[in-house]
Amino acid sequence: MTAYSSGHLRELINKWPRIRLTSLPTPLYRLENLGRDLVLGEILVKRDDLTGLAFGGNKSRKLEFILADALNQGADTIITWGSLQSNWCLQTAAAARRCGLRPVLVLFKTYELSYPDQGNILLEKLLGAEIRITETEARGKSPDLEQAFRFLNEVAREERKKGHKPYLVSVGGSMTGGNMGKPLGALAYMLEMIEITSQTAVSGPPDYVIVASGSGATQAGLIVGAKALGLRTRIIGICVSDRKEEFLPQVREIALELVEVLGIKRAFDDEDIILFDEYLGKGYGQVTPEISEVIRIVLQKEGLVLDPVYTGKAMIGLLDLARKGYFRASDRIVFIHTGGTPALFAFSDRLLD
């Protein structure tokens, strides 16, 4: 099946309304010390923690399309949810304020924090976001999607009674539902795959891209992008919240929706959705000694700051897979830094324990 050119794919994506919130392209450079230690061809880091909005992160790319959709629907309020130190919620609040919209954040208490007003929550309060902290039975994993939507639909009804026009979007801007009817988050990460291909045009596309996978759209967009471009690049998602048997259908659904809305004809199957859940540790948002150790190692070797919820686990996965011989010595790997570093300050006691 004939692959699509990056130019053609950009044309398809650029038809969608978009608000520029990010500084692109984000840097891509070698992690030379880690690559030397692991005896791999090359490890590169894609610095999506430097997207430029509120400490950066991968969600800013998604919000360029999502906020444009909200404004086109006449919204004056954005409602979404996440866990206590959700980087998605921080970036959504910052993007909303920048676009003149009110941010309403429902933060599910999926773990305990010694310093709840630090990190992302501190910044959200400085942004003037309305924050509702909500108890949940889900501990160490994502709240049930249907349950979360039911709760937020009630919040949306309250906002309408106050005279507001809310736009409800799922955690991470990933799953369709609420007021987001198209997979806009995945659309942004298909564009990211095109960006990576452009940045590696001289040396050739990477053999693997490794990313922390929590709500599905980032990995789904990368998979569809790689397949549409006809690349052999394999996208590895390191689960940070849910077991792969629970999570794979979500990634698949988002990817299929993206293929459909773009009208592209590139087949993919479940074998293209590579997920590892061996690095979940004690669960979502649970900072373990292993996470603390990998943050120290990477900071001391490369001067690169990882976060304790997403990229810490993803890096544990990369290092372990490399040591187990999953990769060939000649393989070129891109590690996507998805952001979330403000959460370090909320978890400082556990990181220093």
C-alpha cells in the first residue's frame, strides 16, 4: 500500500482549525551518556516539555486543536478532569486563560500528597482556575471514563445554569466525548510524528519511539503517523496508569477514529500497538524508589529533568528493555519527554526519601 508524503498529510491536518500555543518544532538531541552506557546506536530525546506553555508538555500540542474547537462552538468555559498533579489540567487552564476562557478543573484524588498545594495545583491556583478536588475509589489508576463523564456532565449543567457555555473535554484531550466529537488530541500527535521525521531526515527515521502512555491519544497519533508515512518505526507505549489489556482498546479506538476522520487508507492492527505495563510499580502517581533513582540518574548523567508520574516510568521502561536486549545495538531510539516536571515539587518528600 502506497505511503503518504509528509506534505500531503500536513495538508490534511492543516484543514482543521488550530490556535498556535506552542513553540515548534521542539528540540531533538542525543542523550550521549545514556546511549554509551546502554551500548545502543543512538538515544535521542524529543523535548516536548519545552512546548512553551506553562512549563510545557505534550498536551499543549493537543490544546491547539481542542481550544480552536471550543471557540468555534462558542464556549466561554473549559471543563476537564485529571488526577491531583495532572499536567493536562495545568496546560488546559493556561491555554484557556490565554484564549479568554474560564478553566474548571475536576481533580480526582487517586493518590495522597504531602504537599497538595505545590506543583501543578499551585500554578492552577495562580491561573485562577476553579478547582474541585473529588474523592474516588480509583486508587493508583485512572478514574472510570464513564463515571468521570457522568460527574463532569453534572458540573457542565451547573455552569449552564449560571449562564456559561461550557466545553467539556476528556482527560488528556484523548477520548472523544463531551463536546469534543473528533480525536483532536491524536491529530496533534500525528503531526508530531511528521515533525520527528523531518528532524531525522538526514540520518533516517528512528527504529523506535518510546512514550509514556496514560490516556491514549499521544501514542495513537504517533502510530497512525508512522503507518501513514510508511515508516518501520515502532511506537512503544509505557503504561503509567492502566494494565495493557484494559488500555489497548482505548488506544485502538482513538487510532481508528483518527484514520476515519482524515480519510486515509493505511491498515494497522493490534500488533502495531506496543504496550508495556511491567513498569506501573504501585500504580498511577505512586512515587517509588525506582522512580526516584531514575530521575537522579538521568539528571546527573544528562542534566535532563524527568517527572515522577509519566517520564520517570517511561525511562525505567527504556533502560530495562535495553538491558534485557529488546533493542539491537544499531537501533536508534527517540524518547519523548511529555512534560509534567512541576509535579516534582509536590512529591519532594518521596523523591528525597
